Amino acid sequence: QAGIPVQDGAEISYLPFQTKANGKWGLIGVDGRVLFADSLSHEPSAAVNGIFTVKNSRGLYEYYTATASPKKIGGEYTKAGLFWEDVAPCKESGKDSMQLINKDGTVVCKLNPDITWVGKFSCGLAPFKQGNRYGYLNTQGKVVTEATLLHASDYSEGYALVVKADSDNVNLYGSKGNYRISIINEKGDVMKVSYHHADSIGSAFHEGLLRRNTRVNDSTMICGFMDVNGQMLIPGKHNYQRVSDMHFTHFAFYDGGEWGIADNQLSTILTARYDDVISITEEHVAVKEYGLYKLLNYSGEQISKSYTYMKAVNDGKCYIAERGGIYQLIDADGNIIGKSYYKITLPDTDDKD
């Protein structure tokens, strides 16, 4: 799959940055304006919904407001998820149970002590782990889907992908065999159609579509897009050995050697010649070619400089770009935003299980 990031819900407003090697950290806005600099001993998270996390001298997480003079929220935590919605999952130091907190640090609810992990909230729901099974809970901590699943993805556009703990799946999932994947809605209802792991369906719905790669034989794969009922709305082509998720009306395809861009009418927009596609927006794509990253419009014209590193932020609304050891932010038109710095980062924004 192309290296296109998936993001749903709130957007990142500030990113960690350093002005010099081995220096302290600050936060810079995605508009290029510095919020504060050289203030934090440890690298902070990105700021989402006006709040970021950072480890203190004891190695515990603390929440702070993303303001010029950050204000601490709540206590100290061994686990600290971000505020992708109005609550964040966390575990306070010295406490037995995880909890959900509001943006002022007050506790919404304490969770069952057996719940050891809570993922990212999206569509008002987050996956959680209890024992060796997964379920979903809402922003009030109420369990919507019991922890009976072998796998539970984040919700996107009202649906999530799960692996039910049927007897065949239990035996096949551990060995990563041909287990079946199901789709559930926000009520936890399982849709009628399920899919084999070998079909290589996508991880989330985009534009109401889920990619599905179906192997016809050892040498042929049909890659296209289906709706939530399993109907193939965009059947794909035999030379599409892999496809990315749909973004607006475009997607990336892999022809066995390189990546190109097509639209939802299966017309080739950019011929397959790229090492990777890292972002697709309504107006441009970010690609890697001959080891360098750049932005292109859909006429194939380069609209940015070439960089040795590039990472999309907020689905390609801006980018972290590096060249010659210097980091910059660039906008969707390829223009440099603000100044250059020693480093700008986008830490992993999800608490991994």
C-alpha cells in the first residue's frame, strides 16, 4: 500500500520542533508560527484539540494547554492518549484503572480494571482491550460492543473493521491465516457481508468506499473499491496490483513496479513512475521519485522544491520537509511556511496496544 496517512476527526494544530541539536523542545503551529521554543526537556506530542502531552523528569506523562505559557491539566499518567474528541483515555500514576478525562483534566469515568488499553476516539467510539479480546466504548465510558473480538480497528465514516472470535478465526488469526474480516456500524451491528484476509481489504472507509484486492489466480489481482454492502462500485483493473484508499476522487495504484495516480472513473491521471505516494489531496499529490520527495499537481507539474524527507500533516494540508539537514513546513502549494529549524517532528499520535 502507498504510504498515505490516515486521519479522521480533529486536526493537529502544533508540532514539536528544536532550534538546535540536542536542544530543548518547543511547539510550532502548522501555520509556521512558533508557540514557544526551547522550553521542554523531552519531546512533546503534537497538539490536538488545544492540548499536548509530554513526559516529566520522572518519566510520567502530563497534559498541557497548547498556549504560549502552557498550563498543566490533571495529574501524572503512565498512559496518555490525545484528545481526538472531547475526552482522552489515560491511566493515572498509582491507580489501578484506566479512565477518561475531560479537557480540563476532570475524570469523566473510571474504566473496568481489566481494560488495559483504549485506542483513538473517532465517531464517538474507541476500541479497547480487555484480556486478550477487543471491544468498543463511547466517550462516556459505556461499552457499546463487548470485548469479544480478535481485532478492532478505529471507526471511520461510521464503520469499523473487526475480526469476530468464531472458532475458525481463533485458529487462523494467530497464524495470520485466511481468517474473516467483518464490518460493524456505530451500534455494533455486524454487516451481512464478510471478507477473507486474503482479499486484502482496506483498513478504513474513505469517501464511502473501502478498497478490496481480490486474487483471481497466482498472477492476477483485481483491485477496486466497494461500498459497505460489498458491492464493487469501482471494479478496478487487472494492472492494479495494489491500490491506496480513495482520497477525494483520486487514488494511488501500483502496477507491479511503480506507483501512479488514477481517478474514480479509472482514468490514469499520473502514469506509474513513482517510488511511493505519501499523500493525495483534492489539488495535489506528494510523491517520492528517485529518492526525493515533491508535490505535484494533477497535470504532473512539480509545485514544490525537492526534499530528502517529507511527511504529510492533517491529510496533506501541510508538510514537514527536510533538505540538507534543515527542516521546514510547506503548505499545499509548495510554499515554505515560516522559518527553517534544526528539526520538526510528527510523533506517533496514537497509543499503540
